[in-house]
Amino acid sequence: MRNVIVTGGSRGLGLAISRRLVADGFHVIAVARRETDELREAVSQSDGALCFAPLDLSELDAIPDFVLRLKKEFGAPYGLVNNAGLGTEGLLGTMHNSQIEMLTRVNVTAPIILSKYVVRNMMSAGGGRIVNISSIIASTGYSGLSAYGATKAALVGFTKSLAREVGRMGITVNAVAPGFIETEMTASLDEGDRTKIAGRAALRRLAAPEDVGNAVSFLMDEKARNVTGAVFTIDAGATA
Ligand SMILES: NC(=O)c1ccc[n+]([C@@H]2O[C@H](COP(=O)([O-])OP(=O)(O)OC[C@H]3O[C@@H](n4cnc5c(N)ncnc54)[C@H](OP(=O)(O)O)[C@@H]3O)[C@@H](O)[C@H]2O)c1
């Protein structure tokens, strides 16, 4: 079975991605700080195809040993989905520097360092797939999300250059940019906000976590062998 590491796999988009990849026949390692009841249930129903590996991605020094441990336990990874992220909101003028630093560390530095150690294994295996979860905010902008938007745009830049760097080794690197999707991250928006956002989308609805799972599923598949350096927007036409 091919292994795929999904960071932030304990809930929201990461759990939907993990479920989709398990259904596709992958062995999925869901990474987060804490296992949720939802993930525990999915693990118990997966017949060993889904497991939980705890890691705090803000502890950057723990990443190399973590990757080594996963390799020893499950074998070399075929895929990596850099999905874990913080959605810290706030006007830049009043945001604490420590919040800005943490946002950048979890959303940018950690996925870059994790990719570094995982891509080495992919190189020796002669192939692999990396998918970075960005956001439409990277290109549209949104008041109150300037630091967050910077981290999501950084992932697009990372995707494009890494795709060029590792393409000759048979490794693809792509990004998925979701629009607004109902998860814990977006729980602060009320029903009125949601209706407004949906009303502005071409399809007059919101995309769902499963839609992001389907996009990642395609990018992991043989059908996507010639897709690299791409950004897939999944937003029900919010930015069309
Ligand atoms: N929801 C949206 O509308 C939307 C739109 C565009 C892009 N996105 C992006 O999609 C990704 C997932 O978002 P979501 O809405 O599913 O968020 P979520 O429900 O808040 O889930 C975030 C996941 O990341 C994990 N995580 C957070 N900090 C971590 C850390 N330090 N170490 C390890 N894991 C950590 C969380 O687990 P623990 O807290 O247990 O660690 C959780 O599994 C994010 O990158 C987000 O920016 C979301």
C-alpha cells in the first residue's frame, strides 16, 4: 500500500482528504497535535488503512526524527499533503508579533521543512506527490487576513519552484486553493456571512471539504502524472 502523510488530518479539510485517500486505496498517516473523536472513529473503521501520528508542527526540530520514525514504521512515503494550518485573524496593526511568528511557522516554515525531509525519501524512491493546501485568499486578499494571506501565497511560490526542482526525479508538486468551506477554522462566521459568500459564488453555494478531498485524490492519481506546479481553485466559482 502506498503511504500518504496528511498534516492536519484530524478534522476539517484534512480529515476529508484522509477519508478520500483511504477510499482510493492509500495508507494514510494523519498528523495533528491531538486525535479527535471523528478521526478515532475513522481510524477504527479503516481496517488499518488510516492511522494517527501526533506531532506539533510548530516544533520544527522534531520534524526530521518524525519523518525517520514514519519511514521505519510504514516504509517510504509516496505522498505528502501539507494541509495543517492556522487561520489566525486580526487587523495587522493590533496583531501580536508572536501570533504573526506562529502563523508563519506553522503555515510556511513547517511545511517547507517537512517537505524537505519527505522529498529526500521520494527522490530515492524515484517519484512521489506533494500537495500544498493554499487558499483563494492568497490571490484575492481579505481584510483581517493579511498575515494569513501572506502564508497562503508563500505556499504557491513554494509549490512552483519545488515543482521545477524535483520534476526530473518524477515528483509532482501542486497546490489546492479552497474558497470558504465550513470547518472549525471558519466557525466564527455566522449564517448571514455564509449566505452572503455563497450568494456571490458562480454556483450559488459553498464548496465542501469533500470537494477538496476529490481534488487531492486526482493529484495523487496516475491520471495527474503530467500535472505539476499547478494551483487548483476549489471555491464553487467564488473567484470565477
Ligand atoms: N476552511 C476554509 O474555509 C479554508 C479555506 C481555504 C484554505 N483552508 C486551508 O485548509 C487547511 C485546513 O483548514 P481547516 O479549515 O480544515 O482547519 P481546521 O478545521 O482548523 O483544522 C486544522 C488542522 O490543522 C492541525 N494543526 C493546527 N496546528 C497544528 C500544529 N501546530 N501541528 C500539527 N497540526 C496542527 C489541527 O489539529 P490540532 O489542532 O490538533 O493540531 C487540525 O487537524 C488550512 O491550511 C487552511 O488554511 C481552509
